[in-house]
Amino acid sequence: MEYLSSVFMEYYQWLKAVHIMSIIAWMAGLLYLPRLFVYHSENRASKEFVQVVKLQEYRLFAYIMRPAMLASVITGAMLIMANLAVFKSGMWIHIKLTLVALMLIFHIACGVLASKMQRESCTLSPRFFRVFNEVPTLLMIGIVLCAVLKF
């Protein structure tokens, strides 16, 4: 494990850069997909419009969000393995990781909802999706505050 940690430390800044880039891509998807759900649910009667939105929902989740989430989790885990002492640096890391776990649950919920939208079996309202769309923003604020302020 110590050898693994030293290898990660050698590339720590590169890992951090990839981690930040993947988080940006993941967050873009987490913020936009629920907005697509709003459009989809508001325009159920317009079959042509719904077909376009369904394609956007599928591509966003499958080709951007899922790979970005995986890259974020993998590089985040590698950063932690490179510096296990971070767990002794204060409560901030524990709060941050809890919020990250909640973000992962939100991601999974988005995948379930996207699947239901593809099958036209989701009956949730546009209002629900407008509120749902705020969740990743709130989680992101907490995560960034923990990472930067380290309280």
C-alpha cells in the first residue's frame, strides 16, 4: 500500500487536474439533465419534441455523466489513497465525502428517472423537476465549502 501511495503522490497534481475536469463535466450533466426532464414533462403532447429530448437525455447520461462520474470517483479515491492523512485533518473531509455520497445517490436517481422518461412511464410534474434540479447545486455548494475552507 505504501508503494501505491508513493506512485500516486508522484502524479498527485495530474490526478487533481483530471479530478477537477471530470467533476466539471459531471456537474454540467447533473445540472442540465433535470432541466431536460422539465422540458420533457412539460411537452409530453409534442411527440417530435419529446423524441429529441429523449435522445438528449440518453446521450447526456450515457456519454457524459456516467463516464465523468466514474472518472471523478476513481481519481478522488486515488487522491485519498495518496494522502490517507487527510482523514486526520478535520471533520471537513467526512462531511465532504458524505455530500459526495449524496451526489452519487442523486446521479443514480437521475439514471432511474432518465430510464423512466425513455419508456414514458414517469408521471412526475415539471414542478417536481424544477425543485429536483436544485439538489446538485446545494450539494456542490457544501462540497466546495468543505474542500476550500476545511472547517
